[in-house]
Amino acid sequence: MEVASGRAVTAEGLVRWRHPDREPEPLPELVKAAEHSRIIYVLEHWVVATCFADAARWQKGPLPGLRVNVNLSAREFDRPHFGDRLRAAVRKSGVDPAGVTLEITETSAIDDPEAAGRMLDDLKETGFEIWLDDFGTGHSTMEWLWRLPIDGLKVPETFVQDVTHDAKAAIITAAIVELAHRLGVRIAAEGVETEDQRRWLAGQGCHELQGFLLYQPMPADALVERLAG
């Protein structure tokens, strides 16, 4: 949700495991395990194809202004022709890449920031935005902000949960927001669950907010029904 307008401006692709006997649930441990095997490449190929197809359909119909965020593992940067595969997915889906944000997750390290920077520069020329997810909780360093062409940062839920009652969490979060402002990039906060958190983050100058206070995860069709209905 964009703070200034109060509108939903971005949808993020989320993976859920549909167990036959339980409700769909997130599996962060599965994602971590996938990143240490070749499974992550199969998973991300499916996520990219699905999100691009949804975004293309929305751009041409019910939600023309809604951006779509797709999370990418840094492990992908070690694969040859990764950028070519993303552009092929663009052509196949018909999506306008200007309406897609690629989020770099921090659970894997970038071994060669300079090479990653060149790849991301190439993807930005294609039209994508590049955001750094969960800044400050994984493998990223200040060098990522220096060498990578970042358009935005996300304050992780880890800090957001405690900003209204923990001085250290508040100081760190305020510092990340200020850093984004000084770098001239967008800043979003994840895991917003209370009205007090929303007010505090808005007061700090966050551009966008994400969390259960605003919207619950839902299937793509339900999202269209809610936002376009």
C-alpha cells in the first residue's frame, strides 16, 4: 500500500505449499533448502512464469496500474544467461517489464557484486525495477548498495514488529529509512500488523507498507476480485 495515496500499488508473488489435509502455508525452510540445491531454479522458473503471466493479464484488463514483485535468489546470478531467460519470459507472457519489480533476497550471498551489478544494469535497461528485500538481516552488505543498481529497499518484518516498543529496533528502522531517502530510492516496510506500526512507519517517511494489517495473502483471482470489484 502506498502511504501517500492509501492505494494498493504492488502485489508480491508468494509461494504456498498446498498440503492435502491442511490450509496452504508458507514454507521458509523449504525455500532455504531449495537454495542449497538445484530445486530453487525449477521453483523460480515456475514463479517467474506464473507472476509474469498474471501481471500481463492484469495490465491489459482489470488492474492496469498494479505492479508485481517477484523474488529472486542471489544464486541465480551465478547462472549463465539468466538475464536472457528473464527476457524470454517477458516475450512469452507479454508482460510490460516496467510493471515488474525484481526483489533480490538476502538468504544467499552474491559472490561477485560487480558482475551482479552488470547483470542488474542489463535487466534495468529491459525495464525492470530492482529492490533489495529484507535489508540488514541476511548476507547483504553496504557494498550491495554501492555496486548494485537498487531502486528500493525493504525494511524486514524482524525490525518492524518491534518498532513501537523497542528502542534499538526503532533506531535501526529509522536509520534504514533515512539511508533510503539519502540514496534517493524507495523504501517499503514489511510485516505491518498494527495501526501503531503503520502510524510510526508513515511518520518516518516510508513510501510503502506491506503486511497483514493491510491485506492477507490470497490467490490471484481473489486479489483481482478485491481490488477491481
